[in-house]
Amino acid sequence: MDFLNWAVYLTNVPPSMLSGAQVILFYRIRWQIELIFKFWKSYCGLKTIPGVRKERILTEFYTKLLIAVLCNFLIAPLRVPEEEWFNHEISIFKVQKICSSFSKKMLLAIPSLESLLLLLDDLLEQILFFGFKQKRCTNPNILACIAQLSTPLSPAIDCGLA
């Protein structure tokens, strides 16, 4: 069972350009991209689109894709760790569930700008309270590792880059 402790990474990038630890970090980043595509397929309904006519299928596909991209764009500022949220990350899966629970209320609130703004405030509050992944102590999330690389003043965490 010692094989479970192994990870093999193959690359054509020379060691003078990337260290082994950096290759591992890039792999972790790539995995986050894979998770986004999985989310889009499974949770945003891109996996199956009913219909026979090409125009209807393309319209529904592009609409769902646009909504998925828009949702990722809207939560992107919340995903970047700041000092008070260091090593905390928004879960797009949790945010999707929260947004789904608000969808009917949003539809009803659209005619009134004041009601819609109050509802959006409540939605943001719910996301900030319930939308985070669990805090990691031993294996920091990828955004915390990237933040550590990009900001020299960020708290020191072990991302395996030493």
C-alpha cells in the first residue's frame, strides 16, 4: 500500500524553468479548472440538454453556459483570499445551492428594484456565512498558495514550495 503515497508528474518543461514543487502547484491549479468544468456539466445542466432542433439545443446550451460563466464571474472576487479570509475559499457548489434556494424569490423581486436589492444583500450574506469550504489547517487550498506566491507579506503556509 506504499504506492498510495506516490504521485507521478510528467512534463516536458526543463527543471531550469520550473521546480518540482512548482509543477505540483500547477497541477493543483489545473485540477481547479477541471472542477469548474465538472460543475458546469453537472450542476448547471450542460451535461444533458433535451431537444431535437439544433437551434433550440444551441440556444439552451449557450444560455446555460452564459449563466455558469456569469455566476463564476460574480463569485470570483469572493474566492480571492484576503487577510481575514486567509485559507478560506468560496465553494461554487455551496453557492449554487444557495442561489437555487433564492431563485424563485429573485424572480418575484425583479419588478421592484428595492426588493431585489434587499434580496441580493440577503443572498450575499447567506453566501458569506454558508458558502465557504471548510478551513484547511494541514493542506492549504490552492488560492492561499497562489496568494502566498504573489504577495510577499501573506502569512507563511506550507504549500510544498520549499
